[in-house]
Amino acid sequence: MTALLKAAVTGIAGARRPGQVAMAEAVHHAMQTGQHLAVQAGTGTGKSLAYLVPAVRHAIQEGGSVVISTATIALQRQLVERDLPRLSAALTGQLGRAPDFSILKGRRNYLCLHKVHGGAVEEPEDVLFDPQSVTALGQQVARLHEWAAGTTTGDRDELVPGVDDRAWRVVSVSARECIGAQKCPFGPQCFTERARDAAGDADIVVTNHALLAIDALENNIVLPEHDIVVIDEAHELVDRVTSVASGELTTSAVENAARRCGRLVRAELADRLREAAHGLDLALADVAPGRLDILDQQLGAALATVRDAAAACAGDLRTGTDSEPDDAGRLATARIAEVALDEVAENAARIIAAFAGEIAARPEVVWLEGSAGEDSFRPDALRVAPLEVAGLLADRLFTQRTVVLTSATLTLGGSFEPLARQWGLPPPGQPERDAARDADAGTGGAAGLDWLGLDVGSPFDHRRSAILYIAKHLPPPGRDGLAEAYLSEMRELIEAAGGRTLGLFSSMRGARQAAEALRDKIGVPLLCQGDDATALLVGKFAEDEASCLFGTLSLWQGVDVPGRSLQLVVIDRIPFPRPDDPLASARQRAVAARGGNGFMTVAATQAALLLAQGTGRLLRTVDDRGVIAILDPRIATARYGSFLRASLPPYWSTYDPQLVRAALGRLATAAAN
């Protein structure tokens, strides 16, 4: 493996990195032995090459297909458009042939030719605009039809500039809405089927966490046969799988289902569903937002009525569709209506079932989301989600194939165990630990899942490259926004740095408050998330060395700005989940009920992961230098502070504000020269 990696590095004019070599050897060993591997590889290690080389070798020499799953479109594109083509050119001579690779996304990401050519008839109420009109949305739909005539992939991501989600829905279908290639008159030309055929013949298939979850959890085989899965950006796996495993019910969804089936089922059944939607709307108006632990009688009755009415419409629709099996247009229209009805019925039933049993022992949690009006709360959606996906991942993923998980952040508190627990893997060194006992203890482990955790380090000298400044002298953060002392501290740090600051906030409210308070005081441009598209703001921030960028969650993990434009990262407070976060609070309660520490298992683990990701925005190359300023003193004074600090790289740390400002001043002077 070392020789093969050397050939790859030489072929792409790269440099040998010890961490990359260690990782490649470990990935190769995992693929050979079937032992799962979790490998933490710091930024700059070259982890993509470290797993691609053994993956390509395995696919060609062992004849096994490898699926690589990522969390972001950016990484998928990097792999398919840059890394794999370069690797293919470098290793073809060594391996005897060029590896085949393909990218595969969910069906909703591809153009549906049947729908483009009018195969699914929309009800008038569904068409919120005329595709030929001069409205912006109508113009987007018209552009989609023009693009459909020339595209060879039908891949939404290749449409530049993109279009609104509402416009895209006009020309796409979900997996459940598709009538199937055998029944569709455009089956032979279907973009999704072509992508799946290409993936089926490929050695390496690049996909995303959501599609991986659908393939593993929903008994819906969408990925080709494979014996190895490499999960990059593995720190996001649990959140993405939880999202796939969640459901929602809205009044508008019920109304839409009734509208779609209105001409396809008996009138009295469609009317019954419309009345059920009205009843649900009235019931939700009396429900307080947030987590629901008790299903009150009115809401329970409304949900049962929706469930039964939608199921009745779906049954009648299927009976009518069976009588006209050769009418592809009617079949497509009916299929879309049927899916809408089934989703309404299934989610209503699931929400009702979620309230069964003792509160602390329930496997799912339900909450009501909404938006605040001027003088009232408007309910938007009832949501239901599993408290954990560890068992699902253990049963449907880890016991089925060999899995390699990698990210720059996998150890929290100095251990792989917090994330391994969420994945359904047993504590390190205890592969045969009893699954039932783990479940009782809240660890989420499963028996017989042998795995290894490996930290290959980072090419960065963190102690020489960055200062971790903890503003221990500040008061603990309050609930009423940022205190004046926090704003003053930010201003002094930004002025010392001459801008060049990424401000990471735990809430959008905090980011906006800081931006409004400091914009006219710091003397440098200050951009705030929400002022424009995030990608454009990041681009402006990178281009203007003196500027600052403030924002919230997506910036904690999504910013890659090397060089002098980013020399100061300011974090306003420890990013614990909100106390009223329905899912996090329910998870904490469930862990505590089993005798565990809910705060440390859930809240502190989530905060540690975000802190590690957020502080990682500073050093993107070995030449980067700067300061990470955490204004929340609790990371130094609270009992859980040591766990959070142990989750960060070994930066040189200080509590001295004068020392930090002097260091920032020297960096600013050097940057100006």
C-alpha cells in the first residue's frame, strides 16, 4: 500500500505526509480484515487520497465495489471532478486498468422527462403560477424546459445558475412518486436510471449521507452492491441519518393530498380529507409550540381522523388506478397523489404511536414547530424523530459491510467513544459487549461489532501556529443577548487584528446584535450572514483581507478561507443546544432515565463537536497563523470545561487579553507588509 500511495502522490505532484501514510495503511487493513475503522485526520493530512488509494486498489484487485459517502456537495464534486480523475491517471499503470467511478444522488436531484413532457397532470390549485408567465418563478420553469432539451445528465447541480425549489419540483419526482422505468414512456432515457446503471458498473460510487441512509434504513435499495463504505465528514452522519428517519405532518400537506386526489377518488372521501385538514388546523391552534409529551384529546382525535381519511382516499385511488394500468399519464398523476396520501396517513399514525408507553422509554419524540406573528403563534409542522439511530446503524450498516469513518473531528474529550456510541458501535476494546446491557446503560453499543479508532494527527504545529484565548475575566453569558462587555471585547480584538475576523455565534440573534453594534465602530467592512447568499458572503470575506464575517451554524463547519483574510476566529459562547430544543432535551431525558449523564452525553458532546469544527476554521494550511478567542469563560471555569478543551487541538492557550491583542497586532502588521 505504501508503494501505491507513493505512486499516487508522485503522480499528482503531492508531498509525502506521515499521517496520510498511516491512514492509508489502516484503511487498507480494514478493507482486508473487515474490521471497522474510525480515523481522525486533521486538516491538511490529505485524507481523501488516503482512503481513495486503498479503495481503488480494493475495487480493482479484489473485485469489490466501494461506496464513498459525503455530507456536502462540495466534497462530492471534489472527489469526482478532481481527486478521482487525477488518481486514475496516476495509478492506471500500477493497477492494470483505469478505475471506473460514478456519482449517484437521490431521484429528486434529477430531471424527470415524463414530468417535463406533461406526463403528470397537475390540479389547477397546484399550479401556483403559469410556466409561460413573466413572473420570476415562471421564467425559471421556462428555463428548466429549455435546459431539459440539451442536458445529458439531468443533474440539478449542473444547472447554473440554480432555480428555486418550487420551480424544480415542477420537473422532478421523488423516489416514491416515480411510476417506474418499466411503466414510464421515458424509461429508456431516464436520467436517474442512467445514473444508477453507471453506478452499477463503477468501481467507486460517490454519494451522500442521505442516500446512504435511505439505502440502509428504508429497505429501498438505491445503491449498487458493495462490500465497503467509506464515510467522509463522518461527524455529520448521525444528524443526516436522523433527518432521513424523521417525519412531519402539516395542515397544508393534508390539504395538498386532498387536492391532488380530488378528481381521482369518490367526492365524499376527498371532502372527508379536506374536513380532516380543517380539524387538524383547529387542533394545532390550541397547542403550545415545542416538545409534546402528552397527546391531548382534541389533537389525538384530529390526527386519527386525518390518518383514517387519508388511508381511505389512498385505498380508493389504488382501486381506480388498477383499472387503467396502461394510461401512463393518469398513472403518474395518480402516483403523485397516492404518495401524498400515504405520507399523510403514515406520519399521522407514527405521531400517534409515538405517545405510547412511559415518557422516558419512548423511542421517538414529537414537537410542534411554528412561527411567531405580531400577536400570535402560527403552527407550521408537527415533527417526529427517533431519539437515537445507533441501533439502526448497527443493524443496517455496520453488520452488513465494512465501514471506514473519517473526519478532522472524531475524538471528543480525547476519545472516539462519544461519537462511536451514536453510531451504534461498542466502547473501544469491547467488541463483544452485550447489546442489551448497552441499551440499558444508554451507550447505544451493539454486540459483535469490532472496530478500531485511529488518530493520525495533523501536519499543523498547533502550539506554534495558533493561540487559544479564553476570556476568563468576562461574566458568564446571559439569556438576554450579548452583554456590553462581550461586544467591547470583540471590538478590541477585531481592531487589533485589523479585521480578518470570522465571528461564530450560537444564534442568529447574537450574530445580528453584534453586527449592528460593531459595524459603525470597528472601521472595517463587516458582513453578516443573511445579508446575501452565504457562499457570496464567504467569497467577499476571502477577497477583502480587512473584512469581518459574522454568522451562525453553517459557518462553523462550512468556511475554508486560508491565508491572511482569516487570522482571528471569535466564538461568542459554548454552542450547547437550546434548553428548549425538542430532540436534544428528549435525548438528555432518556439518557438520564437509564442512569447516564444526559448533559454530558448529549449537550456537552454536541457542543464539543461544534467547537472543534468552529476552531478548525482558523488553520487551513501549514502557513496559517492566528488566534481563536472563546469569550465564554465557562470553558475554563465549569466542570465540563476540561472535556470541551480536550476536544480541541493542542493550541497554545492563554487568559491574557493584552498578550493576545499584541499578537494580533504583529500579525496585522506582517499582513499589511
